[in-house]
Amino acid sequence: MVIFCIPCLALIAYFAVAGIFFPRYRLYLKDAWICFTDKLRRRRCSVSFDNRMRVDLSAWLAGRGMVRMGRFLYSERNFNTMLTVLVIVSSIVSVYLSILLIQFWFSPPCTEATCSV
């Protein structure tokens, strides 16, 4: 059992963005949220969403000719580790980009006199 279910959070974030543009992913978002709340309560997912996504992703990769990657992600441990690393890296990048944006707002690189177009 994964503590705080970081892989579920990654899937919720992905399907929240994908659901904006593709309506078929909105049902996945609902299942991901149910699975996340079940894991927060330290229970097994009632909809087994994370297992379904793991199997679907590995089958999709194998169908695209990436058999070794599909086999690697078929393992639940590898799938959870990959999603956890993905969330950590994307969080670090997001924080860094936010810091750069805040610095840009408060001290722009050029003033109106030096960078006028």
C-alpha cells in the first residue's frame, strides 16, 4: 500500500488536464478520485483504477513496439516508482518556474527605456 498515493495524484492531475480537452477521460478522473480517497482511508481501491491504468499503459506501450518498456511498467512496483518520480520531478520544475515568474514580475530584466519595441 502506497502512503498518500502519489501515483494516484499523478493520474488525477493527468486526467484533470486531459478531461478538459477530451471528454472520454472525464470518467477516468472520477475513478481516479474514488481510488485516491480509498487509499487515503487505507483501504484497497474499490474500482482498482491504478491496476487498470497500469495494465492499459503497458498494453499500449507493447502495442506501439515498446515491449521492454511495457514489461517494465507492468510491474506494480515499477509503475508506482515511475509515477512517484514523475510527480517529484514535475513538482520541482513547477516550483522553479514559479520562482522565475515571480522574479520576473517583481524585477523585470529591462525597463521601458532600455527595451522599448
